[in-house]
Amino acid sequence: MSPSRTLLSAAVCCFLVALVVPTAAISLQPDETTHGVSLESTSLYATVEDDELRLDLEKLNERATTTVDDVFAITISDESIDQLWVENNIDGLEFHKTGDPTSEISESSPLEPSAGQTVGIGIAIDTAVVQSETETFTVHVTYEDEDSDDDDDGVDDSEPTLESVSVEPTTVQPGETITVEATYHNPGTESVQTTADLTVDGTVVDSRTVEIGPGETRTVAFERQMQWPGSYDVGIDGGTTADVTVAKSDDGNETEDDPVPTVTEATVDATELAAGERATVEATVSNPTDERVQRTLEFAVNGIVVETRAIALEPGSERTVSFERQFDAAGTYDLAVSGVDAGTITVSDSDAESPLVWNRELSAATTVALAPPLAGSLLALGIVANRRWQFLPGR
């Protein structure tokens, strides 16, 4: 790439203001300069109204950490776009690529999209950490120089290979952690990116994207807390590599009749939807023991965890937890909560067009308002975007 490139920078100032409407709104105005970037609402937390994208996080738990995939999507239509990242200084709020919640989008780990690609963006928010003070984050999009002499001829398309996987330990007590390591080798002559998927009983529960240099080997490590008693097939990229057993009791002195916390039932309120409609999944969790326990529920769609929810259960109690999700694309979706089948939804095409945001040029002045699920508070954001050009001598 030529040293000269275009930098599109959106500086976002965040404020916490008391007693105002808890939504996020992005308002865009037409501009004569095309930047090749568009946004689309892909979740119930993002809606479109009067040409504004609004984020409503009131449904998330207070004083808890919640991870949500597919909050919105970014579509790239300009071949000259090189990288996209978020410079985020807000404690308790992170943006990540859908399917990879452990990898924050940052300058050291930017997205490198290609023209025609749509990238889902998720959030992780800890409402016990987010503070009522002014913060700032910056969204950056960089463009390759128009005179870049990149040559695609002779590109090595060799895919990295998974060489080995290890899982330790394979027998744990409830709440203990296992470590899964996957080693990849890149036999090609170019650096490549690969995504490692950690699966438990076939469900993708974590993902990591890494870059591997030509001829190099790299190990990806996952740590997974095993909370629910039982036997599980743990693997990488869908392949079973180890059977992990989680004991029923912390002391190991268990019997077949020992009661254990469990998801007793999971249901969905609809089996057929039109594209753009929402469904609610309810999971009933029971704690028949005489101790207070904490568990994390994982909501999966088509075998991929898209949302998690941490809960506490008092001794002898039962609790119902709800997940809501909007389905924009036609198809069949299998739903589950922490391995318990919740049913299948069939989504048909809708006559109404799916709402698009930023399906136009980026404005020179953009406004945003964002509220985390904190009682009586709002996180308001103001965005000012500008485009700076650098020219090589003699151009």
C-alpha cells in the first residue's frame, strides 16, 4: 500500500445526562461525497425512525455484563476502504465483530473489510462499570491511496490448517475453568486471517480471529468456565476433541439423586414470522439446592451463541429469563438456551423493505444519543465527521 491514504475520522463525545429518553440515535444527512459505508439495523436494540438509527438498551440487565451480537451491521461498497476500527475509552462498553465477542475492534485489531462485505457489530456492556462522566471514542475508517500499485496476480490462496487441539482438564467441578488451545499453521507465502470457533456440544460459544504470517504457526487459547453439571463434547471448528465432565457437587461426593441447578424448559412464543419481526424466547431455570448459585445463560441461534445473560438463583428458587431477537432474513432458525432446545422459527419474506441506515453518503455533521440501562441516566453522543486528504508531491 502507498504511504498516502485517506483517513475518515468520526470523533464521538459521550455525556451522561439524567432523566432523558434512554435511546441511541444516529441522524444522517445527504452529502455529495460517497464513502462506501452503510449501516443496517439487525437487532431489536436498533430501530429506524425518521432516518435515525436508535439504540435502546433498557432491556439489558442493570449492574450486569451483557454481550449482544448483531446489534447493527456495516456494509462496505468502496474497494478503496482499507481498515475500520473503534478507539474506545469508555470503561464498561466495547464493540466487537459478530461471532468474536472476545476481540474488541481497536486500532491494534482493526476490521479489514472488502467491498461488498457486510460485517455484524455487537456490543459488550457492563452497567456496573459505566460511569456518569464525559467520555470520548473515535471511529476510524482508512482508505487506500488511489495510486496504490497492489498486484493481485500470484496471490497464494493457501488456507491455514488446524494442526493440534488440547483440552485441560477434562474433569472439573461446577464453576471451574478449562483451557482449550488450538494450533494453526499457514503453509502459504502470504499472511492470512483465520477464525477459530470453540464449540460445546456443537454450539459455537466463543470465537477468535488471528493473523498468521507466511510459514508461521500460531496457537489460539480459550478459557471456558463450565457451570452446568454434565458431560460435554468440547472441540474446535465443530470437531470433537475431548469429553469434559462437570461434577454435580463442589466436593465431588455426589450421587445420582443429587439435585443440581438446571434449565428446565425453553420455549419460543412464535413458530412463524415475517422478515423483520421479533420473537421472544423464555427459559426457566431452577435451583433445587440449598445454596445460592450464579449461572450464565447462553442464547443460541442456529448453533451460535448470540447473547448471554448472567443471573443469580437463591436456594430452592426458580426464575424465568427472556431473550428477544429480530429476524430480518428469510429462513429456518433453530433456537436453544444453554443447550436446551427452545424450538424452531420459520421466517418468510416480508413485503416491506428492510430499513437501512447510512445507505447514503456520510454527513459532515452527525448527532447521536445513547443510553445504557442505568436507572435515570443517559449516555448522549455527538459525532463530528471529517475527511482529510494527503497528497503525494507532484500529484
